[in-house]
Amino acid sequence: MSDTFALLPLLRRWWWALLLGALLAGGAALFVTSHMSPEYKGEAKFIVGPINANADDLGASGSLARTYSELAADRPVLRYAIDRAGSDLTVKELQKSLTATANDITRILTITVLDDSARKAANLANAIGARLRKLSRADADQNASRITQFADSAPVAGLTPRQREQVVTAARALLGETSAGRITVVQSAVPEGPADRGTLLMVIIAMLAGAMVAAIVVLFRESSGQGIDDEALLEELSGVTQLGRVDAPRGRNWRRSLPAWTAPGTTEAEKYGLLAFKLGYLESNESPGSLVLLDPKEGHTSGIVAGNLAAAISQAGWRVLIVDANTTGQGLTSMFRLEGSRGYTDLLASSDPGEVDGAIHRLMLGTDDPLCLLPRGGTRSPVDIDVDGVRWLLERLEEIADVVLVSAPPPHRVPAGLMWARVAKRTLLVLDEGRTSRAEAKNTLQSLAVADANVIGAALAQRRPLAELVGRLRGASSTPPHRVDAEDEPRAPVGPRDHRPS
């Protein structure tokens, strides 16, 4: 029972892969079968031996029926059939397209030939049957001739009529009844429509095979990656408390990636509200301060979680500012198409307090308050970045916002991630459920411990592959949210709100 429950998280994460593997394999099988040249079937049926006879004759006829089914695939028989039917097949090709079956009970011999021509398929089946009939008549005639010669021989002819009849009867029993191996046509082959290839069965088998291959790939990935997908496993690994599971669909379509902003009240948004409550942002009259979010991979997932968490915190009345400090990969800056805008790296390079407000972008996402974002910036991160520079910027940002959420770069790529974790009040570790390996999580936590970061817990981010695929397909046509910049129109300076949550 425990093994069954252990498979449930695996199926919940990877059911789409099994379905996709089955659909791809089934589609490929359907494509192949639909584009194959049609085959036509010629089928002829014969009966071996007499219809009515004694048990010995019927048994002999049944045995001969199996012999004829094997003889049908003999090279001389096939060469005769090819010549008679005027076919351009070779003997080997005809052997592959021929099926000869015999039932020793009913003594029915069935000869089936597949060909790209209905007429040739029927002619080949009839020609093979004609050759077998000729061989059966020759064998029967030979036996009859031998018996006649034996009966006319001098020793037998000199016997009395009764003795002569008994001897001839014994000879017939020894050599076989002349009609036991004779073949009679039951049904001649006629040109028919295309043969059924069993397309449905082939598609079903291909789908099962595709699902099995996908399952093998998933199991190999899971066993090699040892991804974290369980709260108990996380706490056993590092002692870090799991604060919640949230959805983090990836892609450039911000509407799908930020459900807490675009679809408040949904299950996905409520998960972020619960996470904000556990972090202490929904029940305190005093702002808990800055929070750094980072993940052990490329930092994309922590950026999505930061954007959704900002929505949940802002609903409590706090002015929230997100800092996209991830200079190594995709993030909120790319999602909102703010590449090249002034931002985080520009401020660190200039150290001019007057440029902070001008670099902040307000993104109207259909809520009462805009999302305040400090983009990644248009310049590369300074080489001489240090803890003092990061602390200076955080202090400037805390002067103009109640809560500062920092989407930090992965600590294994650049040192800025650990610097932000050191100067911020708290750090939240974001793990891709089932994709972040145990080693990655352990190494990240060890690095954070060296940086003296205050890690308050971890959040498991669930990715929805099908939604991500749709988001990527629609990402190019998705218009970015309305952006209000300083040079576009005047605005009030960003500052702390006068009220706090009651």
C-alpha cells in the first residue's frame, strides 16, 4: 500500500508525459498506416479428403491437410503459381505475403495471399490451390495404379474371388484410400476490397508502447535526479520547514505565470495567500521587512513565486516592491518585456540614490494597485559588486516600500545571491517539486549557512507542463501589461503607505 501511495506524487507530476508519449506514438502509428499502400487479400478454401468416410480415412485426410498447408509455401509450388498468375513477385516476396492454414478436424485448407492488386492476389491464391490439387490427384492416381497392378499380378489373380478381395482391401488400407488426400475446391478466391490492416489495434499497441517508454524515461529521471517532492523528505534532508505548495507555471505569458495578480480568488491565488500568511505578512501591524527568494537552479521559478507572492502581500495593504536581481537567466524582466530598461544593475553601478525611483516600473495588471518592479537593468552586473553595495541598495528600497521581495540569482552561479541572502531580513528557498535534486537543495542550504542567511523555510513550486506549453504557444501573441514610466506621465513618488493592516 505504501508503494502505491509513493507513486501518487509521481503520477501527479508526470501524467502529462505518459499521455504525451501515448499520443505521439499513436499518432505516428496512425500516420504510417494511413500512408501505406493498400493491400488486397485473395482467399481460397479447399477440403482435403472425402466428405463422408470412415474414421481412419478422416484421420488420414486431416493429417494430409496439415501437410498440404506446409507444401503450399514450397518454392516449386510458389514458382508455378507466379508463372500461372502472371505476377511480378519473387518467390521470397510471395512467401512473406502467403498464409496457409489447415484444420485437421474440419480438413479445411485456407490459402491467403496479400498483394497490391486484388486480381493478382486472387489469382495467386487460386494458382497455389490448383498446384496442390494437381499434386493430390497425382498421388492418388499413383496409389490407385499401384493397387490395380498388385491386384492384377499373378499371385493375387490366382486366388479365389473372396481371398482376392481381402488381399486388395488390405493393400488399400496399407497404401491409403485413393480419395483420402484428394483436394476439392470449397471457395475460389475472388478480387476483394483492401484488406483490414488492423489500424485500430496497431494504434492502441503503439499508444501503450509510447506510454511505457515515457514511463521508463520518467522513472530513470526520478531515480537519477532524486528530486524533492515530499515535505518529510525535505525536513529529513535539511531540517527546513516546508511552508507550502504553490503553482509556478513557466513561460513568457505573464497572465498564466502570475495567477495571484490576474485571477484573484482562484485556488492558485489562494495558495500564495496562505504562503503570505505563514510568512507573517497578513497578520502583523509591522512590516516583516525584506525577503529574498532563490532557487538552486537558474532562478526562473523563484522569480515567478516572487511575483505571485507580491500580489498576495499587497492585498493586505502593504506597498510591495519586487527586485529582479537575477542576472543569469529569465525572470520578471523578460516576462514583462523590460529588457534594456534601467534597473538593478544600473543602480549598483552608479550608486546614485536619485535614480532609484526613476528605475522602478509600475505594471497595471488589473488590480487596484500596480505591481512595482525594479527590472534587471540594461547593463551587466558590476564585477566589483560587494555586500556593501547590495546593503546600500536594499536600504534605499526599504525607504520607499513597505516590503521588498528580491528574486535573487542562484547561489551556485554568482555570489550576488548569497550577498542578498546575507543582508536581507529573511530568505525563502524555492524548490521545483520533483525537479530540484536533493544534492542541489543540500548544497544551496550549506552555502546559505556559510553566508549567515536567515532561511525561514522552503516552498515547493509545482509546474503545470500543459499550461506551460499553452503559455509558450500563446506567449508571442500575449500583449505586455500597461506600463507607466516616469518619462510617460507624472506620478507621485513611491513611498510607504500611511496606513497599516489593522
